[in-house]
Amino acid sequence: MRKYLLIGLVVLATSLFSVALAMAQEVEDPSAPDVKTKAQIVTGGIPGPAIPWKFELPDMDPLTPAFEYVKNGASDDDPTEGPGLSPSATFLPDGTDDMMSVAPNLNDKPTERMIAYFLVVERAPSLDSILDVYVDVYHPDTFDGRFEGNLFGFEPGSLKYQLHGTPNFDRVSPTNPLVPFAGGEFHNVFYPTQGTCSDALGDRNGTDKTKPLGAALNTGQIPSTLAAQTLWDNVCIKKQWLVFRMVGPLSKHQPAGDYKVVGTAQSLYNISHITNYFDVLSIVGLVKDFAKIDWGNIVPLAPQYLRGDFNIAFDTDGKPIVDGRPTVYNTGNNNMYVGVSYSQMTGTLVGNNKVIDIFDAQLQAKGNDGIVRLKEKPEWQTTASAPYPVKCFNKVPIGSNQPGQIDFSIHPDVPPPDNYAGKAWIVGFEGECPAGTYDVATEQ
């Protein structure tokens, strides 16, 4: 029985070999309806390429065409936060949190915010080819605490995108891992294919914050000058490490929270991973499609209303189009809380000392949970000068990328006939609107 089984195995192996030869001789026909698939499993016991360092850097000035690594001395949007790495660290620990902080551009203008992902990869052992280097970026597992629902069209923890530093069809030469194969592009390898090492990374000590190494040191993702020097020496002098750069967008249509980044380096025989997290900050941006509140002709002792709607349109430059029906809109990535304040309205005629100082407002808004809520603030009396009373609509937040209908009313007593004018402020808050009074004129 045992001998018969051995014969069967030999025959089976021979049959597979014959099939392989037959397939190799087949003429490929791209017009055929079916597409053949093929892969070969290899094992070697050789570890995947080491990933000693990894960091992310946002474009700090989206108004310029070039990718800027520093603005006003900062290389991310919250310099008070950071990964807190030990200055003596010689590699990035797996699972490092708070690598950097970034906020999306309000209304994604002038463009979506761009983020550069860097992987520092050791040459594959035994001069093996590096087949692929890439990052997988994931949405937060949980949304910011103020999120009441999800209107973003994806599930928490889902894949945002995958970015490749080296496509699978581009291999590094086995005899010299620093030289791409002739006829193929070494996509997104940051050094040594882009000028000198200093042109690509910056100086050895990381003092130039306009370059990636200096910016990474500035954010604490490279924890010390010694670590920067070691990285630079291994890339630029010893030629033992390669630096890969991948760039992807961040839209304001995605929520705040901790984004997971899994970096992967694949050699001919194995694969390596490293995971870290960066923070997308919560922001709100109030846009309105009206520049004035005009109640027209009013009658003493009779309230007059100006009704808004939910309709808001934007021109080609992204600016709202005035339509006479007040609408407010949240261009940020989180719930926005709205406050309204009025100054007194005064007449223009000489000797008219009467004022109109009683108003109210009503807000209907769609939250992040998709529910439309309405809240009216009963009439209130404003003051003669700042700080003016602010009425807050904290029960009806406006969700990310959502409109709100706002209605205004005026309550005159018996002022003399005249043309009256004043100001109003509609203010959006990332947290709940603060109750009471404050100098809204200086904080709009």
C-alpha cells in the first residue's frame, strides 16, 4: 500500500511538470474572454527587509504648488503633540501613536490636503530584490466623541487607500539594490534617484526643516539628531537603506480621529510590516450664502421675519451664491455648533435716539446622524455695545458637509419712521457654543 502511494505521487508530479511545459509553450491571446492567472509560492527562511524608520508629513502650505514641509516653524498642525519617542531610540517602535497631527483643508480648497508617507527600508538580505514597498491607511476605529452618526459612506476602521512606493513590475537590480533595472521606472524611491542625498533628505543633522529629515525631526518622529545622523549615514554613505515616499490626499469629507498606517516592505522571499498612527484634527468651517439681513418695511409692535432655506449653491471658485434665503453650511469634518448675536439697530436721521434692540432666531440643521432638528431662541434684548449677548443652538449641531436653515426676526417697539441699520454675527464653533456674552465682534 505504501509502495503504491509512492508511485502515484511520482506520476502526479510528472503530470504537473508536463502541464507546466505545455502552458509555457502556449501563445497568449489578449482577445480571449478568459484571462489565465499564475503565481509561484517560494519560501526561504530569509526575513523580510527591515523598516527601521517610518514617518508622515503633511503639506504645510497648500497654496503653493510645491510640497512644503514647514510653515511658521511647524511641520504639522499641532506641535504640542508628538509620538514621545525616547531620544536614544534607534528605530521606530511598532504601534507608535500620535506621529503627527493634520487637519483637512476647509471645503477641500484650494485642493485636498496632501500627506507624504515615508518608509526607510533596509536593503533586502543577501542582495535580494525589493519587490514592493507600500502603505495601507485606515480610517479611525472610532469617530470623534462628538460624532452622532456616520454620513461619510464608509465603516469605522475601513481601508482609506493603499499607496505603493515601488510597483510589483519594477525590481531593484539584484547585483546593486541602488540601481533600477534598465527600462523600468523606480517609482517614488525618494533617494538615491532624486538628486543628491542632501537634495532629497536634507542635511545630515536634520537642521533644514524644509526637507523631510528636518521636518521629521521637527515633529519628533525622528527623535534626536543622533538618530537623524544614523539614518542619513545609512542612506547616503553606507548605501544600506533606501527611502521611499508615497503621497496621498486627506479630504474634509473624512472624520477626525486616529488613522492607522501599516507600512510594508516585501522582498523576494518574505515580507515585513510596521504600524503607527497619526491624528486627523477636528475642524469646522461656517459658510453662509447671505451678506445682509434685510427685513424691509416693518411696522411698530409687529415682529417681522426673514426665512431661510436649506439650499446653498457654490460658484466655480467654491464661493456661495447669494439667493436671499439665509443658509449656513459646515465645510469641516465634524459637527458645528452655531451662535447668533446682534448689535442694536440705529436710525440715520439727526435727533433720532431710538434703537431697535430685540431680536430672535431659529435654526433647523441636519446633524451627522442625518436627523433634522429645529430650535428657536425666544426674543432677546441686545446691548448698546460689545460684548453682545450670544444665543447658542447647541441642541441642533450642523453635521459635516451639511446645511442649516436659519431664520431671523426683529421685534420693534414704537421707533419713529427712519432707516435703521446694525450688525449681526453668525459664528460656528468646533465645540459647543459658549453661553452668555462675549466680544463676538473680535472673535468671529
